[in-house]
Amino acid sequence: MFKTISDPVDCGVRSVIRFLNAKKINPAEIHRQLAEIYGENVMTDGMVRKWVRQFNDGRTNVHDEARSGRPSVVNDGLVAKVNGKIRGNRRFTIRMLCDEFPQI
């Protein structure tokens, strides 16, 4: 029996898909092997098929692509400030959070 790997990194799973696809293993078998090692919740069969199609179409990058959209205002400094406020006053409410940090 194999040892299962919990909490796999997405790009690592995609690298395994790319490797097995290069060995001409079909998507259903790739999904079965992923589930055997990473557990049943690793990735759906449909997502494995999607990644196989993308690799067959010439994609080589296993990392997520940048997405457009609203940029995040959350940074380490803001998190530290919010944590400081909460630790300073355990009765800190959501309303107080909105008043104190309007950028959120």
C-alpha cells in the first residue's frame, strides 16, 4: 500500500498530470493514480481531463496564471493592525472594524 500525501500543492499535482500524460496514460487512469496517492478530494476527473487537454494543446506551465480583477487591499501591515485592535479589545465588533478600517 502507498503512503498518501495530504495537502498537495496544486502545481505539484499538475506536474504529475503533465508527467503521466507525457507517458501516454489516459486521463481516467491519471485521476485514479492521483486519488490513490493524494486522496479522493485531490481533483475531479473533469479537471484532470481539462489539464490533459491544455497540456496536449501545448501548455507547459503548471502554475496558476495571473487573473484580472479587483486588486486586494489586504497586506501584512493591515492584518497586523486588525489583529492588534482585536487583541486590545476582545469585544471588537464588525461595525467597529468597518469604522476603524474603511479600506476593507
